Amino acid sequence: MDGSVDKAPLSRAERHPEKAHRPDNPIPRKPDWIRVRAPNSPEYAETKRLMRQHGLATVCEEAACPNIGECWKHKHATFMIMGDTCTRACAFCNVATGKPGALNPHEPANIAEAVGKLGLGHVVVTSVDRDDLEDGGAGHFAQVIEALHRMAPATTIEVLTPDFMKKPGAIETVVAARPDVFNHNLETVPRLYPTIRPGARYFTSLRLLWRVKEIDPAMFTKSGLMVGLGETREEILQVMDDLRAADVDFLTIGQYLQPTPKHAALDRFWTPAEFEALATHARAKGFLMVSASPLTRSSYHAGDDFARLRAARAAQLKT
Ligand code: SF4
């Protein structure tokens, strides 16, 4: 273990200097169907202590995820590697933007050790964007996966990666390390990319998912969307078709929640019935697994969902 940190939380202006000049978008009151569990269980406190002790960052905290009370009660934390500072500035995201520091060479072992202590049967590892690195951080992802294979061999591994900015060989490096699930989120519909994901390109993200299946057709692929940013139902259905064309297995859809008044304005809350309808469409289009609800996030219930995903493929192969 190395690199223990316990930093004071950054102020809003420090986290998002690039958004400071933007006009305020008032945050609408959440509807009754969005209710979250307060983070106050002993397991929550224990998970937090372990993360600080190992000097690890989690997307649960950095993205201010509404599910943290529930997930951490079960010690399900999603690790965020390569620091807590992102080189991009997506309009929906609460992760801090800025110039990241050097990679911690001890991080892969620290994560594997923490996974053992948490007793995780399935782990999700994500990262900030590291466009400053020659390989976009792909090599570090591979080292984390390899450390997990070595030190926590019974744990299945899901990675949720950035697009690596099309850096040559990056996708191949991560696939070669053999995660069980390769997740990359499209996040929103192509029309909204210039405002919501200005540093990304829709077809680069889609191509990444396609490429994973080209390299290893047996690897599970997964992608996620947020709704509530102004997209239409028809646009979402088109994205589903694009993802199926890339042979993506698992689709997650959740409600966008505006982190601060400086973030992208919330357009509307989709109702639980609308999420159900989207899930029905997605299943009809052939995804092996679909999770669509207001509080669905990429890593929400990821372990249980992975077990279902494997079962769904096994059942499909039998028919
Ligand atoms: S849904 Fe994912 S990011 Fe949110 S608290 Fe749970 S594990 Fe963390």
C-alpha cells in the first residue's frame, strides 16, 4: 500500500474552473420517484476509511453519485484510477477538471489489495480522461487488470474506459489484459455531443465498442446513456440501433441529475414508466441485458448484472 491521501474537498470553482464563467442554471427539485438512501451506515464509513487508507479515488464520490449510500452499504465502490483530475470538461460531469499529476505506480497493487479487503466478487474500474498521456492511460488500465488477476483471481473485472482519444494501440492494450466486461459510455445522443461532450466524438466512441468486439468477440461489451438533457425518444432508439450494430451486449440508461448550477441544464425528468418503455424497446432490439431506471448508473448493481449477463449469453448459446 502506498500514497495515502485525505485531502480537503475542492470548492465548486476549484473543481470546475472552466465552468465558472457560465450563467447559473437553477437545479430543479427532484420528483418523488427519485429518493436515495442517506450515506450513514457503518459499512459506508468502513468503505470510505479503506479508500483513504489506500490512497484511492472513487467515482462514487467524485461524481457525487446519488447511489453511494446504498452501494457502499454493500461495500460496492467503483474505483477511479489515474487521479481525481480529468483533462476534459464534459458539461454533465462533476469530476474535477485540470492538469492531472503523475501516475501512481503503486495504484494497481493498492486497488487489488482494497478489493480483497472489501471482498468484492466483481469490481468496476473507471478513470478520468488522461489525454496528456501518450497511450491515454491504456497501459495503466492494463496494469490494474493484471494486478487484479494476480492478487484477486476470483474477482471478475469490469472496466469503464475513456475513449483514449484514438491513441494507437490503446484499445488493444486493454483488451489484451482480459477484463470480463469492457464498458464505454456513449452518454448522450450524437446531436448533443458538441454541448454535452465537447471533447469527444460520437463515432469515435461507437468505433471503440465495435473494435473491442473485433479483437475479442467473446468479451462482454457495455454502454450507457443519460436522459434528461434534451434528447428525444427517437434519437435514443437510433442510438440503440447503433449500439446493436456494434454488437454491444449490455445497455444502461439513467436519469441525468444536474450536479451544480454551472453544469448543463436539466431538460426534464423521465418517468419510471418511460424508462420501462425504453427498456422494452432495448430488449426487443436484441441487447442481452438492459438496465433502465432513474437511478441506473453504469456501475449500479454491476456484480448482480454481470451474473445475469453471463446467464443470458449461456441461455442464448443453448438455443
Ligand atoms: S452506482 Fe456506481 S458510482 Fe454510484 S455509488 Fe454505486 S458503484 Fe458508485
